[in-house]
Amino acid sequence: MDHDEHFEVQAGFSTFVCELWEAGRYDDAEALCEALVQLAPGWVHPWLGLASARERRGDLDGADRALVAACRLRPGDPEPFLRRTEVAVARAAGESGEDGALRKERARKLVSATARRLRNDAPGRVQARLRFLERRLDTARPGGLRQ
């Protein structure tokens, strides 16, 4: 497949998955992304789509697993790392007690690690998103951070 054909496939995939999300068909979007991951495990877009579909269904652990794969495929791209950090913050903010405290501590460490890793990548936008995530952790109440 040449570059133009690859771009057309990516654009078509992204459009179709977005249409499924907008229609609230998260299970269908997830199934499509899972099928594409099986067909092209080295292509980052299905992994990102799978993470989004799982996140929208409330499967934050599954979203994190998909984002880990995306981070491995695109170590120089800040977006998968930022999205993984956002999922970690959402997971941590929704829990209370000892588990919630542990998740918040892990999320804080991930925010710090992501900030260090991405400090030279689009610093204004990236750092603003990370500061927002830190504030979310600081003000989170158990069960209060569902998007």
C-alpha cells in the first residue's frame, strides 16, 4: 500500500469510528477497532480508537491497556502519553479509601513522568493539559470525575 492509499484508509477508518461514537455505538466502535488491531497491530490509530471506545464505555483499565500499546508504537508522539495520563487521573479520582489513595499516588507519578518526558514537545499545550490533570487530582472527590 502506498502512502496515499494508507492515508485514505486512515481517514476512512477515523471517520467511520467517529460516526459510531457520535451515534453512541461504543460497542460497535470497540469491535471495529479490535478487528483492526488484529489485522494491523503495528498501526497506532486502531489502538487509540480502541482506547477511546473503552473509555467512553467506562472501561478505564481496558483503555489504559490500549494506550500502553499506542505509547509503544509512537514513543515520540505526546498524544498517547497524555491520553494515558488522563485515563489514570480519571481512574484515580473515581475511587476512595486506600485503593483511591494508591491510584492517586500512581496517577501523580504518571503526570510527573509524562511532564518530564514531554517537556520539549509543544510545551504550552502539553504543560497546560498536565497542570489541568494535577488540579483534577487535587480537587477530586470519590466518584466525582466521570466525563
